[in-house]
Amino acid sequence: MKTTAWDRTRSPEQEGVWLISYSDMMTLLLTFFVMLLSIAKVQKHRFEMISAALSQKKTENDLMKLERQVDQWIRDAKMEDRVVSDLGPEGLRVQFMNALLFESGKAQLTIDGQGVVDKFLSMLAQVDPSYRVMVEGYSDDVPISNAVFHSNWELSAQRAIEVLKRFVAYGVNKDRLSIQGFADTRPIRPKEMPHGLSPQAQLAYERSLNRRVVIVVY
């Protein structure tokens, strides 16, 4: 191997000089990534999904257990047409529909609605408190304007707030909670319309599905 005059004249100390710059760069990179991690709001559910994918281990986390409990509750209470759960990348979504919690045009939880929310809270209490909870409120497309609500935006937001209040009263840390109101901007359609309904009854049925609240645990 051919050597140069510079190679023959370098001292042992000079040969390791590049390591100083390299170690400084690595230290700066480590500091940068630690800073990013400290300010990032990583969803626990997403973190668990990534960890499971990297480790290639199929383990049941708290959201999977919660979904299993909710599904069992739905079957036992025969509420398949009014409550639907779905566990996906955004977390566990539990949708309460068909006017289960609220009467049309109102944002006060019914007596039955209070019992439904409390039952869900009893199951949520078994979940790691680092999971966050969002309550989404929706309404049908019937315009509303009265002394209480000037629009469906206010109605849907207030419904979400009423559920949130129930969570706080139950003892859920308010730092975990948030709400969103969508009014009638994200309508859902029934997968299968009940047979024998008149056009007016079909419309009423669709509207009942859209008077809903979705609780998202993530």
C-alpha cells in the first residue's frame, strides 16, 4: 500500500483527531433527538403499535382488553344496533347512536344515558391512565335555532361537554380529556335499511343514527 509524506509524518495523537469531531456530532444528534422526544405528544396507542411491529410480538394491550369488554357488554345488553366499537390506528372508538344518550334537540343526558356512560366509565377505569380520551358530539341535519342552541354546532358540542362532565365527576383526570363537535357535517348511512319503512320513516331512522356521541380512547 502506497503511503504519502503526510502519512509518515502524522503522530499518534493526530491520527485520532477525527474522533473528536465525530463524537461531538453524535452528542449533538443525541441531544436533538432527546429534545424532539421531550416535546412530542406520542399517542400511547400508536407507540404500542410501533413497538409490537418492531418486536413482532402479539400481546394484548389495554385497548384490546377494553374493546373485548365493551363488545361483551354490547352483546349482553343487546345493544348491537345502538353501540359499535372499532379499534384502529387512531385508538378505540365507541359509538353511541340511535338517540341512546340524548333526546332529539337536547343535550342533557337521559337517565338511561347516564347509566350507559357510567357503565363505560367502570370499564375505562381499568385502563392505564396514560391513555387519553376524546368525546365527539354529532347531530342530525334538522336545523335548530332556539333560546338554548342557535345551531347544530352548539348542540353537538354541548352533548360532548355533557359526557365529559360525567367523566370528570367519575374522577377521570381532566388533563386526559378533550371534546369535538361536528354538528351534521359527518353523516353516517345505515349499512342496511330496515324493511318495510316508508321514505319518511327511513329518513327518521337515518337521522336517529346521526344523533350520536363517539368516545375515543387513544
